[in-house]
Amino acid sequence: FTFDTPKYQYNFSPSWYFTDKNKGNNLNEFNVKPLITDIDGDGSNDIILISKDLYLRILSTNSNKNIKSDIHTPKVIASTKLNKVKISKGKNPIALSSGFISPYDNTTARKQIIVVITEDFTVSCFDNELNLIWEKTIAHNSLDIDNFIDEYIIHEVSILVSPFSIRNNSNIGTIFVGLSLLPKIHNVSIENGLLESEDGNLEHKDINFRTKVDHFNIYALDPENGHIVWRHNGMDVNTEQYEKSLPQHAYTLDIQKLMTKSSQNLHHKGIYDWTIFKDSLLAELPHEWHTREDTFLKVSHFSRKTNTINKNRKLSKSRSGKYDSKPFSRFTGIESKSLPNSVKFAHDVSEHIANPNVLVAHTSKGLEIISLVTGKPITSLALQEEKTYADIDGDNVVDTLIVLEHVDDISIHGKAFELPGSNLKHCSLLAVSGLPPLHQLFNSSVCPQHGNINDPIAQRNSNKFNRDSLPLRVEASTPVIVYKIDSKTLQESKLKNIVISINSGTITCISGHGDFKWQLRDGPKWNIGFKYKSSLLFDSDAYRVKEKGSHSSIGSNIFIVGENSFHLISNDGEILAITDIPDKPISKPIFGDFDSDGITDVIIVTEECFYGYRLEIIESSKGLLLSFLILTIIAVIVFVVNIRSTYNELESSSNSINSNKKKVLTLFRSTDNFHTD
């Protein structure tokens, strides 16, 4: 046995399935992920999904709550047809969300609304029973929608339903919708129609349009009627300025030249350099963008560094009740106390934020921060796709993680940071520090190099890694930033661990300083090119996830999905659970407590079905046996020690008595012939 046997056994058992085989409907590539939430405030979570026949449905698994062993089909609580006019073009759904639009009330549980957006920018708002409240097209009304859909694709989209009101004299929250477009044919000239005689310096309508649609446009909507409160589009920000917050070519720029360019390229009026909000931006990390599923919006509170503002200047309150910190009038917040962690009813995680003032957009171009009340840009941080950004070593500097999957990646990403005398190889994790990157932190192999964590120690030490035996190409899932406890302070450590899984099933853990921690070789596998492999943090405590709003905590494990199975791995590299999947997933897994038992469950979406896996956690019999065995050994050792101690005391006492007796028998008298004097 080993002393690292887990205390609990984790088991993902199939709980329910919902078939979705409508092959006659040719949906777009957006696989709208289902939601797990308590939509009606009754204390039990529901499942909200859009099926291929374009029905919006609310499902419940709680009707089978007492029959945990049976695999069943969830009960359909409500459903409604999304496309009732039989028009296919532009009517396919691309995003789904829900949320509260009224302030938290200690006496009454709130009901949520549901928001759906389709390809033609139509936003539909439903109540908790799927009654349509309103429907509105929010953008590009003047365009021919048929030609528009033929020429452009929706690149990113996100919906956020917030309980915070941004309008005067209103308690009703806000719906935020963000989206961006890309031309289907990337080499189409945007100068089409510009004559040689025309001045090329003048604004061109195609250029303006491309700027608008390429930028991540955000609309703030009134949830009562869909009225646009404000809009934030590409004309608010100079695209070149946005990219220069971190140049996309920063890897090849000399740092002195870069700083010179940055100083010359001042931000648009009202847009501040990202370093002014460095601490707030660091709190938004990790950031990564690999697919459109990584795009999301969130409410936050940003504050400047204390040495950049007048500490004596006080915040004044405007008539609307909003904070007003002139001369930064566009950086206005909402007066709102934070909810305590222990509240009675379901709530939005943003309600734990005191005085929120910004909307944060995580997009393919990085982070964009805009005013929550006005929609005006505050600052931005341009970050590249296919990379992970985080402070992994706790020095308050943004670090970049790059997986070198192919030998070509070395010349593209690694040569600028290769250390003298080193020989950088692919199948490695490269960590560089700074924005723009200044130097290499470390590089570490993610291929089989060290012995398997389950191998005997002698075998591990004898397992020499041959760099020449590297596969021609590997494919890695997104690096997972793992939080851990500082052994000295018993608090969350600033130093993180990084876990990387590659297509061969090898899983490697490396510390934020580049130290090897552990490696497994029997993890989930996938073929090169499989889009939906994923590695994610997974917190089994559903209540903690609800309060924190994410799975990023020291209590989280690692959830890895391949083509045919998913594994749950502990922070120490122990395989906690292995579950087979009937078919290839077509999206990232959905985490949530669909049976309302306080333990996080998982939904896997495949081409023809939604599968619900219920997580059961029971105390490990191996752990109990090990504990009993250890206690038994300790008891035996203590018993033997006590017996020996008692025996030694008795023997010592016996020797003392015998010695005294001997002395009495050999006493000499003065009258004896032999005496000492």
C-alpha cells in the first residue's frame, strides 16, 4: 500500500440522458451549451437547453431524486419553439444565458429570466416559464440580412444577465450582449469601391464597418423591453491603440523600441494605460482564448494604483446614486453593498462585489475594460490567442505559457527566449515573464520524461528520457493553473502549479518555478485535430462554486476530457475517477449541481445526446483500512514499548534487590580475621 491513498472515492455514474437526433436541421457550428441553474427559485436546480429542433426547454432531474441508480430521461417542465416563422437563415441560436434582474431580497427567492440570441442579432427574453417577454434585433438593421450572413460569420458571442441597474430611478438590472464578426473570405479587400481619384486618407464606409464588426461590440439592454441603454463598438476605440497595449509582435520587438512606440502611441482620450489598473487586471487572470467558448463577460470593481491618484480626493455621489469621481467622470460605479457569503436564497456571484464599476470582456484579443454605467472604454490589455496568461510565480508580473507542440513552434515562439547553451525541444512547456515578454522563466518537457507516478521509485529513477524519441507532433489541451496551500502560512500560495495533458494520455504537473512535480501516462487520449479536448479545474463542492463563481480554488481537482473518456485527477496526481463516454463530445463539459445534492455534477454534450453524470463521493474503504492498519501498528508498537519498559524496570528493580542482598551477606565484622583495616 501507499500512504497517499485518497480518503474518499469519487464515482461518476450515468444519471440521465436527453436524445437530440434531429438530423434534418442543419444547425450552425455554435453548440449552445446547456445551463444548470435554479430558474424558478424553488431551491432545486433545473437544466435549460436548446435542442436541434430549435426548442428551448427546461428539464428537471429532481423527479427521480430518490432513484439514484436508474438512468432516466429528465422531465420536461416547459418548452417553446424558438423559430416559429419557418425561416432557417439567421434564426439559429448562438448563445444562451439566464440570471436575476431584481435586487436580492432576504425574504423572497427571486426568479430568473432566460435570454437567447440568434445569428441575425435578434435577442429574445423569456420568463422562468418560457413565456416570451420581448424580442428585438439589436444591430445592423439597415443590412440585407441574407447577404450579411452569407459574407460574415459570428466570431465571438457572450450574454451576461446582471441584477445591477445602470439606469436612473430604476431597480431593474441589465442584459449585456457582446459579439464580433469575421468575413467568411478573409482576403476580401475592404477598399472595394474606392476609386483611384479618391483621397485614401478619407474615412471609408467599408473600413468603418469592418472596424465596427471586427471589434467586440457590447450592448446594454433594458430587460423590461429590450431598449438599448448604451452600446460600445469599434468606433469607440482605435484598433491600433488597443493592440499596442500589448503588441501582437511583441516577441520580436526590442524592449527599448517597444517602450518608445508605446509612449508615442497615446491612448484615446479617456482610455488609460493598463498598468494604472495593474492589480485589478492581475485579479482577472488566468486568461486564455482557444475557442469561442472562452469568451465571456463579467462585472467587476477596478481601482487605480494608489500612487496615480490624489488620495485626498473623495468620491462624490451624483443625483442618480452612482459614484462620480471627476475628472474621471466616465469611470463611474454603482452604489451597492456586497452580500455576505452566507445568504439564504440563490444569488449572482457579482452581488458579492461592493460598488461594481466596470464590465470586463475576455475575448480573443485579450481583456477589454469598459464603464459599467456608460459603456465607454476604460483600458485594455491585448493578449494573444492559443496562450495562457497568469502570474504563476507570485511576483505580480504577468507570465505567458506556451506549449511547443511541433518543431516549428520553437522558431516561432521559443528562439527569442532560448537560454545560452540550451537546446530547446518541442513537446515542452515554455514559460516567459513580462508584458511584453522579457525573458524565459523555464521550459519543461510534457512528454514522458520522468517515471510514472505509479511506478516503483527505482524504476522511476532508471527511466531516462530520450529527446531524440520525441513524436513529430503532439497536441496539448489548455494548461490548467492549479492553486495550492502554502505550507508555512496555511493560506493560498502565490506560487501556482501547471498541469498539462497531451494527446498520448501523458499528464504532467510542473510548479511555477519550473520544478517537476508528477507525471501520469494513462490519462484520456485523443487524435490530433480533435477540437473538444479539455483540461479544467473541477471543484466538487457545489456550494463553494456558487459563492466563488468559479472552480478556481485550493480545493479543486483537475478534470480532463478526451475523445472516449474523462478523468478526475487530484492535485497530487492521483487518479480519482475514470468514466467512459459513449460518443465524442462536441463542447467543453458543463459543470453544475443538477440534482441539488451539494455535489458538482457533469453534463457531456455529443452529436446526438446530452448525458448527465452524477458525482458520488463516499469515504474510501481503502482509506479506512489504511487508517485502521496504521493505528493497529502504532498500538502494537506502543504496547511492545510499554512491555519492554515495564520489563526493564522490573529487571532493574530485581538487580537492585539482589545487589543489596549480596552486600548484606558479605559484611565484615571488626573481629573477623580478614577486614579492611
